[in-house]
Amino acid sequence: MAEGVSAVIFEGTAPASPVEEMMARVRRAALLDNLEKIRSVPLFKEVLLVTNDRVLAGEAAAAGAEIVLNAIAPASFHFGRALRQLILDRKLAKVFYLSGAGCPLISVAELEMVCRRLLARERFLYANNTQSADMVAFTAAASLANLELPRYDNSLAMTLRDELGLELELMPQSLGLLFDLDTPADILVLGAGPYAGPRARAVLDTLADALDYTRLVQAKAVLRGYYREAALIGRVGAPVIERLNAVLKLRLRVFSEERGMKALGRVESGEVVSLLGYLLDHAGLDRFFEYLSRVADCAFIDSRVLLAHYRYDLPDKERFLSDLGRWEEISHPWLKSFTRAAVLCPIPVILGGHSLVSGSLWALACELDPERRG
């Protein structure tokens, strides 16, 4: 087969609750929107989808993807081993890996750009993030056969750089290359904005009664105001801070901590430490959020840092309900109280994961930018 790029997409799902099924539906639709864009780029010679979702498999196959069905239970699935075996079995040379709904807003032009960069270089690694990449293009070296790739895709770029010596280059910062559908907070941002693809938009429209956009709409009003105060807390990176400052008239209060906590293995080793967690212990939940309302007009909080700080290994259902503010349905006592306090805070507080304080904030900046720079 002529040289070209192999698109490799991993999307696994095992929804155990309605809120997880909602997440899976939106991700599935976004993946199919992306698949249509990928298939329109001649530089891709094939699209391989690794999934345990038979519904998605059928729809993706009809759209031109080759399906690799995975029968391993999600709890036992090892991303790195599956990716390495696929590369070796198929003798893949130029690989463009995407997580299932990673970068659902990527454009055809950006897909072409990634392919051209990859095809023009050897021993090359192109990623949208060093410490938590969900889109990685790379040259598959022969020595990959002897390399143990990571269990989760967050640290794929770091491993390829450090263990194979591939030359890492970061992709440009843009809406299409940063926004990710990782949590319900990202669904809210996508649903309340203008950017969803046709299939994702159709699914979002059916979920109108299940998604409460009230707090996000209030937060967006703050962001589009005149030098009002916005608090960003969690794994906040410099690019999103720069972007918000560049296109919006805002005063930012930023506390960034534990960036790379997954990729560096800090969660698994129990090393995560959060100053915010200690403050919550000292002040209590209600007083903390009352203090927060005194210094900011809205807040975006990456709650996963707090959960790791407290060593709370909670199921997706609990974390997703918290992101949606549905504290009454949460079973875990601390998360229930935390979410309730956030919802009742006098200012709009948006809860989510790393993607909230990275790609989702970038999407909000693009949406609210009067010049709509992407």
C-alpha cells in the first residue's frame, strides 16, 4: 500500500448509569462526525477503530472505518499493549492516534496539516499536549516492539519522546486541536455553543431536558463582561490563560496545581497534594464557597485534583453527576456535600475535569470573542 497515514481511534465504553450512557451517546456522535472529516482527507490511507461498542462499530464500519473489536473488560484493558500490538500486527508506519471523542472540533484543514507534518518527517512525534495528550501523530519505530507503552493514553507522547527518542513538536493551539469531550462539563460547553457537528448536535438536542445550562449561561455572561473576575482552579495551563486575556476583558484569579498528575503516575502512587484541599479542610465547604464568591464573579474548578488529593477513587457516575450539579443523586458523602455547596454558591461555579480548564475554556473564549478568532 502506498505511503500514507493510518488513523487509529480508540473508543471504549461500559456505561453503568443513565448519565454515563448520555456521555457515551454524545461521544459516539462526535466520533462519527470526526470520521466523516478523516475520510475526506486523501492523506489517510486507512482508519482503524478499536472499540468494545458494537453499536458504534456498526455505524463506523458503514462510514468507512475498519473495526477492531475489543473483548477485554474495561477494568482490565491496557491501552499501550493494545496499541503496540495493533501497530506491529498491521505494520503501521505513520500513525495518527486519537482518543474516541478527543478533538471533536478538529477541522479538515487541521487534519491535513497533521498528515503533511507526519509524512514529511522521520522519528517525529506531534502531539496536542505533552503531559495529557489525546491526539498523537508519530513515526512507529522498529524498537516499538520492545517498548512498554503506558496503560492510559495520557502519557503516550511522553513515553514515545523519552523512551524512543522521537523528536517532539507541539501542535498549534486552536479550538480544533484542544477541545475534548471528556466529561459532562464539556458536553454543556458544546451544547450551549455553536460548534457541534451535525450528529453531535442532533444528540444534544434530544438531551435538552437532561442538561441544565443555567450556571454555564451565567458564567458566560461574566466572561463577556467588562473586567469582571473569573477564578480558574485546577490543572490550568498557560495557553488558556493567555487566550482568555487576549480576547476577553477579564480579571483572572488562577490557582494551578497538579498538572500532569496522571501522566506522571502521581494519581496511582497517591502523591497528589492539593492546597485547595487543605483550604477546604480548614475553612469547610460552605465557608470556602462563600469566600470564593467574595473574590470572583464565576469559577471553573477541576474537581479531579481534589478527588485525587482525598484518595477518592469514585465511579464515573458519581463524578459525572457532580459535573452536572445533580448533588441529590450522588451517593458519596463528601462529593455530595461539595457539589451541593458549589451549586448553592452565590456565583456560578462550573465543575469538571482537566478538559474543563483547558479545551472547554478555550472554546468559551472563541465563542465569546467578538472577532471570533479560532
